[in-house]
Amino acid sequence: MNAAYKLPTSRAIAEEAFAEFMALREQFPPQAKQLLMGLATKGPQRLFKFIEVRRCVSGISPEIAFEEHVLEVFLEEAAPQLEQIINTRAERFFVYHKARTPEYDWEKYSLFNLLAVQQVARNYPQYFPEEVLREPRNWLQNNWMLWADGRGMNCIRYGLLSGFPLGSVLKFAMYKEVRKKLEDGQETALTEEERELMQAKQSALSWTTMLSYFSFYPEDDQRYMQQLDEIYLALKW
């Protein structure tokens, strides 16, 4: 596996975080537990959120987000309960609360597996400062504008923290830049590489590439996913 496919987790990280999570889960009041496990949603959305939480616990996705459309189906105190318990009792997990402001009229809670965050920072030091290794909780708390989803470096950092391999994250960051050019009516300014990227985007969405946004390397994607599956399935859920 090449350097663009370093794993965000390991068997040791997954087992250590899993043990803490399973012990911690019993301490959540009903509303917070329902939010964590997606119990107030129905059908595929519930299953998706349940799987997302498991992916974070195992470190496959170092970060997952509870967006407004998820929060609105739970009691108002559920998300603050989740934040308070994890941030005061957990060593390996952290919840960041993005409150609504006049500048950013949306709200979300992000759940982080701190061991996996550190692993990603070790994998790609060119994108994360040393502080992430020493004090990941502090860095996440104080630097939302650096790791939030967006364009450029933000897209790269957020993609890595979401568990996607670097090769595909870089492609996706480029795709966002090209899409912005197209929205601004700059189609004639696209380079040949950018045109090829847009063409590839239209044909690359398949089951084997869903984890990694999209990629020109389906065999590497498949091996990457198989390694993560082995870590995930070894845990006794």
C-alpha cells in the first residue's frame, strides 16, 4: 500500500477505543443514548448513523458529525448530554460543538476518536501541526476553521479526518476547485488535467470507491477498504 493509503486506525487503536466506548455507553441517559445510536430516526437514516458511530469508535472515520437534520428529531437536551459526558469522562473521545452564529447559521456536533486523529496526524505531518499529537483535544477545540470542511487545505484535512485516503482526498480537493471555476463561468480556463478529472468524476461512483469519494485507483481503494474491514469486524459489537 502506497503512502497515499495509510490507515487512520489500527487493531490496537480500535480495541482501546472500543473498550472505553462500550463502558461509557452505559452511562448515557436515554436521550443521549438515542442520539448516539440513531434510535429516534427511521429506516436507512437510522442504520447509517449507527454505522457512522461504529466507524468513529473503531477509528475508521476519526470524525463523524451530527448535523442539524439529525439533531432536530431528538429532544433538545440530547446533544448537550452527549457532549458533557464524553468531554468530562472519556479519554479517547471528544465532542466539538459548532454553535449557530450570525456568520455561520448552522449547528452541529462532531464526535472525534482522538487516537485515530493522532494517527492521521502522524501519517501526514505536512497537513497537521505537532500540537495534534500532543494535545489533540485542544487543537480540535481551538481550530475549527482549520479542520472544518471546505476547499483547499480544509478539504484535505477534513477528508483525512473523515477516514478517506490521501490520494482521493487530493483529487476531491481539486474537484472542488474545478467545480468553483465552472460555477464562476471559467470553463475555458480549465487545464487538461482538470477536464480529465471532471470526466472521471462522472464514471467513478461505484461500490468499491464510495469510501474514498472517487479515485483513479480502484484496486488500491479495494485493498484499503479490506484492511479497514478486518479491523472493524474484529471488534465484538
